[in-house]
Amino acid sequence: MWQYIVKQSFQRLFILIIISFLAFIILTLVGDPVDILKSMNPHITQKQIDVYKHQQGLDRPPLIRYFIWARNVLKGDFGISRAYKQPVFPLLISRIPNTMYMQAIIMLIIICLSIPLGIFSATHQYSSFDYILTFLAFTGNALPTFWFGLLMILAFGVMPAKEFRLPFTGMYSDSVSYNGNVIPYDAAPWFIKVIDRIKHMLLPVLTVSLLSLAGLMRYTRSAMLEVVKQDYIRTARAKGLREKTVIYVHALRNAIIPIATILIQSIPGLFAGSLIIEQLFGWPGVGKMVYEAVMSNDYPLAMMNIMFLSFLTVVFTLITDISYAFLDPRITYR
Amino acid sequence: MKTPEKPNLMPDGQPIPEPVCTLDEMDIGLEALETTSAKEYTYAQMVLRRFLRHKLALTGFFIIGILITLTLLANVISSYDPSIAVIQDRFIPPFSPGHFLGTDDVGRDVWTRILYGGRISLMIGFITAITGGIIGALLGSASGYFGGWFDSLMMRVCEVFFSIPTLPILITLSKYFGGSPWNIILIMVVFGWAGTTRMVRGLVLQIKQYEYIEAAKAIGCSNSRIILRHVFPNTIAIVLVSMTLSIGGAILTESSLSFLGLGVQPDIPTWGNMLSNAMNFMWNAPHLVIWPGFFIFLTILSFNFLGDGLRDALDPKLKL
């Protein structure tokens, strides 16, 4: 078991190194940060540019730059953002809570709704309720996130009368109304802040969770259907257990293994998939930062983000593989 | 001590009789046997019967057919030009005479742009999915069949493609190469073949254990013959299904890139960049947001229905 983990960890580390190389080469294609310098100051001379390039090490070929980057990373230095003029690692860390805060709530809603719905769908297979849920799942799978988000914005943020509109940009308002006065957000009492934050969260959270419900629900349904066919369920029924005990104790316990693993596997996807939703709702998280970093040729920051996302994916795939062995005693690893 | 090679003799010392037929003929003979042993229906007939009973798949098939016909006949159906601005006709609401779905911010007819945009979006979807599917099927078959170093190499490459965050990389690449639909297709194919490869490989590993492969090996078929005649045809069903499903995926990715302002350049209409443009006029013309997204949704939904129906129809274990 331990041998397996160690061997796999080394393999995954190797994959991470390859990804870092590929991503670095691709990111150098994006363009010089010098273009931004030029657009900010049209009077800049070629000499100043050359000096800047030399200072930043940009006059070297990409391959050499990659090795310099890698050496610095081994020393714990991920570079300095060109847009923020700050070290990129603390920048990334400062954005992670914002993304996690939204995604954790989404995850909670999805788990609380989709697993019961999936079980119900499986125990009432071919009922009209099952058909309706199946149809809704198809719809949810086919709806593009950004379009559904835009429709939600239209329906709740644009169309209603002014006082019923929900906010759809950022995490909180600059100013809130309290006792009939408009005061800055920071000066407001805590419950006003909480209400304001919940209001800002409603639209993005609803958009993503309604769309992502479908996947886990269908997965729970098929996992349950698979388990219900097994001999031990027939045995449980034959010895006269109540249907509730059969489903929720005997069947669910076995169905939960694939469900749990798919949940663990989907965690890195939450971060990677947050790009569009955060961009749409102006949510200052990791996804929005990586988009802005790429768009402003800020490649140390983009590189940091991409490495963070790949690291998450690699680690969570490893965890999924190992958790199979822990959750299911029938699986052993050599 | 090395035993001298025995001359070609049967175990009882008799000379080997002349072969009745050549190896190739034997191979064909086996296949002929397989087809004659089928009961009332051939495979294709069974697939067709099952497919025709799948109502959702038929619906999807018809919607896709209608969409393709409409977009191909765009210049016949609509008399407007998709890219010429008519400033005095800005923001005409939908269902007005002359402009079925209204006009956009510079007075271009939305219905016309949906039709022309559909051409590009569907083309990108089809070409990306088919190219990616073929590359994935070939690499997956070879990887699963040969195993060894080639297989481990392919699997490591696939893992790299699975672990790399696709969207930021796609954004980066389309920022650099973007603009023309062909570059977007190329970028999406490069990042889209790994899934099919891994799936086909798994399937091939399974097929490899079947008796008919052993039989083909025993009668001396070459590797390429076994892959092309015996392994590859058995993976076609699953490749076809995954291609169908990934057409929708490719259209979605293209529209996401366009939505972020990085897909096909704005003067060529696609559903994605129409939507991206519409976002700027959400307050005064909300209808602009609805139509392009609706067509993306309808297309993806239809392809998902079709793919689902194909999977049910092609799976021989599923008897109706």
C-alpha cells in the first residue's frame, strides 16, 4: 500500500514537472509584458525597453527562462506579478478563500439536493417523477453556464423593479442603506454585511448549483440502480428487512463509494471551472485572477495559477485512487 | 545443448499435408461464418430498429437535421447580410415585421446572424469532434493493443492533458493564435483527443482477451490486420457515441471562448460571440441575450439526446 502511494506520488510529481514546462512555453507565447509597458507609456524609448527586458531576464530564450523559473520555484520563489508588482504566491493565497467560500456553499447545496433526488429517482425507476428528473438532468447538462447565468441576471437583476433587483457583480456593495441612510460597507453593522453578502452570492451560487445538480443526481441514480441489483440486497429483502432499511442502510452504504470518489474528484474542477462564473459575476476569486493574468500578459501570475490548478488535480486524483482502497476493502494495490 | 531443428513433420513422423486454403482465406472464412450465424437481423438492422424506437434520439436527430439544413440554406432563407450595419434599424424588438428575431446594436438582423453563426458553430463542432475522435481511436487502439513502452508513454501524455487546467491554456492559446475558426479547431483538437484515447484503450484491452483475437493470432494474421479488421471495428460503436457527445462539447467550448472575447473574431458571427456582444446591451435589449444562447442550448441538447440513443442502439448487450 505505502509502496503504491510512494510510487504514484513520484509519477504524479513527474507529470507536474512536464505540465509546468508545457504551460511555461505556452505562456511565453502570449506576449511580452513589454506590450503593456508600451501601451501605458507611448513615449517609452527602445533603450528603456531593453533595460527593462534585461532586468526582468526577458531577453533570454524561453527554455533558459523556464530553468531560471524552476530554480526559483525550488527555492520557494514563484516570481513577482507584473500587474500587481507583488509576489504571486501571497496573491494567489489571498484569492483562494473567495473561491472556496462560494464553491463550498455550492458543493453543500449540490450534495444535499442531488443525492436524495438520485436515490428517489432510483427507487421509483420509470415513474413520472423519474422521467421529469431525467429530462431536467438532460436540460441541466446542455445549458451553457454563461448563458444560464446571463438569464438569471436578466430575470433577477435586470427585469424586476429596482427595489427587488439582486446584485450581480462583486462580493459586496460599496455602500449599503441602513436606517434610511446610505453608509459605506465597512461602517455597516455585521448583520447588514451578512445580508449584503448573501444577496451577492445568491445568483452565482444558484446558477452553478442548479446546473451541476444534474450530474451528481444521475450518478447517484445509476450507482443505486447498480447496487439494488446485487444478491446481498435480495438477501436483505428475503430476510424480511423493511424497505427503508434495505435502501438506506444496505444499498446506500455500497452506493456511496462511487459517489464519494466522484465528489472528491470534482473538487479541483470547482476551482478550474470557476473561471467563467467568476468572470460573469465579477467575483474576485482564483478563476477571475487567472483570466486577468492571461489577458494582461502577466505570466508569472498565470503560471502560479496554472500550477496551483494542476497541483490540485494531480493530488486529488491520487487521493481518489487511494480512497478506493480505503473505502472498498475488496480493492488492494500492489 | 541446442537440439537441431526438426524438419517440418507431424508428431507421428508423417509429412505435413498441403494446406487446404491460405491463411488469408481462412480469415475471411471465419468472418463469413460469423455473419451467417446471425439470427433474423443483421447488426445494422438491429441498431436501426433500436434507434427508431428511441424517441428522444429521433427528436434530437430531426432537430439537428433541421438546424443543419437551415444554416446551409442561410443565404436562401434570409435576404439580409449578416455583417452589414444598418444604423437606423438598431434594436428592433423580436417578432417585428421583416425582422423575425429583431435586430442588434448596429441594426443587423438577428435571425440572419443566428443562421450564419450556426454554420460556423456547427462546423467547428463537427470537425473538432470527428478529428479528435479519429485521432483518439487510432492512438487508443494502438496503445491498448501493443502495450509496453508505447502504452505507458501514451498514458503519461494523456495524464498530462487531463491534469493541465484546460480553460486557462485554451484562453492563452486562442489569445495568441485566435481569430480564425480553423485555429480554434486546431487548438481544441490538440486538447481534446486524450479522453477518447483513454476510453478506446480500455476497450481494446478488453477486446484483446476475446477468443476471436486469439484465433486471428493463431492463424497468423499480422498486427495491422488484427487492429484494422478485428479490433478497430469493435470500437467504432463507442467512438461514434463519444464523437456525437463531444460535438456538443466542442460547440460549448468554442462559445465559452467567444464569450470571454477570445474565440472567432467578432466580424464572423458565431453563437458565442453574438452572446458576448449582447452582454453589453443587457439593459436596453435583453432579447439579444436569449436567442444565441437558446440555439447553443438546443444544439447541445439534441446532440446529447442523439448520443444517448446511439449508445443504447449500438450496445448489443441491451436487448429490447
